[in-house]
Amino acid sequence: MRKKIISIINQKGGVGKTTTVINLAAGSSMKGKKILVIDLDPQGNATTGLGLSNTENTDSTIYNVLNGNKKMSEVIQKTNFEGLDLVTSNVDLSGLEVETAGDNRRAFKLKDELASIFNSSKASYDYILVDCPPSLSLLTIMALVASDSLVVPLQTEFFALEGITQLMKTIERIKMNLNPNL
């Protein structure tokens, strides 16, 4: 069975991305699925929402994976939920775009690291859920390049619907140029 990488994405804040990730992850783990959550938002709310700190152990975060200082397998942490692991985030992640400006493969870094997790004999995740930041930034592009599927939480209001058009254009560009399987 092909493992699934699902990004929860919307460039608008406050629409329920993190809440969706936490509830999907907790519910799936309670049904016996092995889940890895990747907190790709510098605010680190999925990290704290799953009971870990976004201010301690700052060298074991997604930031250190994406900047090349650590391997994904080195930063995975257990949560209080059986079968639910987490790669934490913190505010350091907000500097990644500037720090990796010279790396022409930076959009593929998350995909490459996740491939190493799936190819590892130790990892046996049924789903990897990625909590994206509220923007169409490098971090969001990384998630789109790495993902098989997307969940887009949306509020039913005019400006939210207007924003979904921009998001759909971005998704189509990613499908054409970087990830045809999205």
C-alpha cells in the first residue's frame, strides 16, 4: 500500500488547519493507524496542541531538517497518543526561506526527507499529515511538492472564496512543474 502524505493547507489564517491536523491525527491513531505529524508552521501550534513544547529542544525541529543540519529520523518525537509521532516546529523556521536562497533544490528538501522515512525499515507510518503555515511561502511549496493529497479547510465567506482561486492556481503550477502526482 502506498503511504499517504496529506498537507492541510490554506493561505488564510484562522480557518482551522491546525485543528484539522490535530483531530485527524488523534482520531486516526485511536483507530490504530500509525501517524506522523509535521508541524511546518513557524507558530508551532500543532506542536503545542499535541502536547510538546515549541520553545524547548530547539535543535530537534523541522527547521534543522530543512536547513540540512539533521535527518528527519533524528527529530521525530513521541506524543502522548499511542501511534502518533510529531516533528516539532518553532519560530526559527520563519528564517528558512532567506537562509536557503542559494539552494536550487530547496523545494524538494521535505520530499527527499520524507522519502527517507518511508524507505526506512523502522518507520511504518500509515499517514503523514503536514500542518502548513497561513501563506503561500517556500514552506507551503515544500509541502505541495511532497504531498499526495491536500485538505483545504475553508470558511464560507467572500474573501476566503476569493483566496481559494489563488491557491488553486498555485496548486496547478506545482502539478505542472514539480509534482504531477498531487
